[in-house]
Amino acid sequence: MAESRDLLSLADVARQFPGFLLDRVSFSLRPGAVMGLLGPNGAGKTTIIKLILNLIRPDSGSIRVFGLDSRSHEITIKRDIGYVGENALLPPNGTACWLGRFLSICFPSWDDNVYRYYLDRFGVPLNKPAQALSKGTRTKLALAAAMGHRPRLLILDEPTSGLDPIVRLEVVGAIREAADEGGRSVLFSTHIVSDLEAVADTVTVINRGRVLVSEEKDELLSRWRRGESPLSLEEVFVHLVNSSDVGATREAMGR
Amino acid sequence: MIMRLAYEELCARVKTIGIVSIVVFSIVIPSMRASRNVYSVAIPFIVAFTAAIYNQRSTYEDEKDEALPFLRCLPISPAEVVCARALASVAVTALYTVLALIAATLATRFILGRGSPDWKASAVPAFGIGLFTMAFMQAVYFRFGARVIVGFLNVAMCAGAIAILASKSPVLNARFGPLASRAVSHAAAWRAENPATAAAVLGAVAICAILATWAYAAWALGRKEIV
């Protein structure tokens, strides 16, 4: 019963590539929560997101989104998902105006007012092709496009990577606002821990294809202390990743 | 949705369509010394060749623009994407067929002064072969990617060149020439005796081949992983 209430749940999801194994990943995201998916480069964050979006298939395990199987209900699920990738997948010649018109056909719940609100707020030019925009502006356009159909689940794959601090703050602020609006859930993958400090409710840390921890951020921080003062999320993250590497090295050496 | 996707596909390929249209004329015009009957055979191959060139360029652009990952992140099924591509390919093939026939007509009527090529005998086979080429190359693209299309086209052109050289070889002609011409004349005789049946059989085979290839393309796109 608990599983069916989760907006997103992964159970023992595994996928092998040459030189990389995503090893029985399990975690769940409750409605209205912002989950930070933390991990160093190459940990498997993008692989997990591609599995959720059914862009790649798992070797084993199950993925349920809105209580539905992600493979057999792919189209229904995607109608309620907003996705922003690291490289903001946008047609290079497509303008913000064109994108709005195109997406309004793809998403039955498309709301042009919401889209225009985010475009105005971010100052995205309406008639400039995506290839002529800066990386930051492309990310903002992708975020506006992802919000335009009022998705129940927002999936963000390193949206702040490679952005300057000003734009990063702007994007993170918009994500927080989006999460607060109508109990929307957010899965926010990043390796920039500071972006998550103010936004995340729960944190899932992965390294080398394995989930190291997946729990409420406050609970996690309360368990990690240096003397009386709690560690920051960044310190906890570094500690978790380093200790998992030591474990993996020992395992590989047969100790 | 499918109509809109097809429209967007055509809009995105306007430049490619224009450039490849020039190829149609540049192939047809130099070959204008051919007789009226040769045009009936040549035009389908010219359309197939231009369809292949168009696909080579359009799939390369498609891959460069990451069009498939973009579409796969949206609530659009692979079948819808393939149907849209099939619709767009019908429009493009029709355009190339008409262009090839216009070029051939201009060449024969105004430059050689020999009247017009046989439109009826050229148009339908040219359109059919063009459609099949489009379907085949899109299926290859969905299954293996744009780079394989380039390799495939190179191999096909080499094979074509070898076939032309082989057809000029006296040794091969002495050995297989009579056999081939007998087979061709048998087929032509059967076609002349049963024109309706021949048209129905050829049409059915062509439609089945085109539909089966697009079905395979949909299957290949459905299984394609965006890694």
C-alpha cells in the first residue's frame, strides 16, 4: 500500500553497460517532495533518469511512476512529467514561440500563460533560435517548457551544471517555487550539493551505480555530527562517497 | 499530432529538399541523350537515388540536432514519429518524382526535340521505388544510426558501379546475357498478356514491402535506446 502512494518508486533496478553497473537501485519519492539525487560524475544519476523516462530499459527491477508501470504506460506518464536535461534538449532552430506552439499539441494540459510567465520571468527572448541562446538561457527556456503543462513530477538532470552563480540561484529559486506550487514533486539530480541545501526535502546519494543512502535530508544531517555541530550536506556527501570508495577498493582487493 | 509532426519534419528539411532537388536536375539533364524508352527505366532509379541522398543528409541533420532524444522525452509514441516520417516521405518522394519527370520532359522536348517521356510508365514505378527507398533508409537510421546510412550509400554506389562495369564485360555478357534477356523478355511478354494482373501483383508487392519496412522502422525506433 505504501508503494502505491509514492509518486515515483524504483525497486531493485539494475542495468549493465560495458564498464558500468547500476546495481539494484531502490528509492521512492513521495508526492510534494523535492528529492536531491546526489552523486559524483559518472555515478549513474543520468542513467537512473533515463530509466525513469524509458529512454533506456532496465535489465531487471521495476519502475513505477504515479503508480503506473513506466514501460507499459509510457505516454500517459510522460504527459505529467516535465523534464530538463543537462544539455537542454531543444531543436537548434526552434524559438521559444515555436516550442510553445509545438508542445501545446504534445501536452493536453498545456497552459500557455504558465509558459509565458516563466519566459517573462527568466527574460527568454521569444523569437531567437535555441542555438543562438546562451547555455543559461537555454536552461531557462527548457525549464519554462517543462513547467508549461503543469507537470505533477519535475525531473531535472543537472540543470545547474555549467551555469554561473547568478543564473544558478535564479534557476534553483524557480525550482523551489515550482515545488511549492500545488504539491508538485521534483527529482533534482546534481553533483553541486549547495544547490540542494535549500531545496531538497529528501536526499538519495549514489556512487558507482549503488545507492548509498536515501532518506529525509534533516534526518540524514541529524545523524552526522562533528562534536555538537551538525555537518553540512556537502560534508556528509563527501564523507559518504569517500567511505563507499574505500569499501569498494577493499572489496576489489578481497579484504 | 501526426500531421503536425510531419509538417515540422518537412519545415526542418526545406533546405535539404532544395539542395537535393538540384541533384535531380543535375542527374536528369546530363542523361538527356537517352531515348524515350530508357527514361521509363532511368527515372525510377534517379528518384530512388535522390531519395537516398535526401535521407543521408536528413538523417545526419536529425542526429546532429538530437531530434529523436527530444521527441522521446515527450509523450509521443514511436509509432506516431514513424507515421509522421512516412507522411513526410510521401510528400518528398512525390516532389522528386514530379521534378524528375519535369526535368526529363524539358530535356527530351526542348533540347532533343523528341517529344515527352512516357509519364504513365515512369511516374508510378518512380514513386513506388522512391517510397521504398525512403522507408528502407529511415528503418536503417532508426536501427543503426545516421553513420550506417552513409556507409550503406557508399556500398550501394560501389555495387552499382560494379554492376554497370559487369554489364559491359564481354565474358559475362556471353555467359549470362542470353539468360538475362530471355528472363526479361518472358517477364515482358507475361506483363503484356496480363496487364491488369501484372499491375495488381507488382502494386501489392510494392505496397506490402513499403508498409513492412515502415513497420520495422516503428519497431526499431521503439527498441532504440537513447544512451
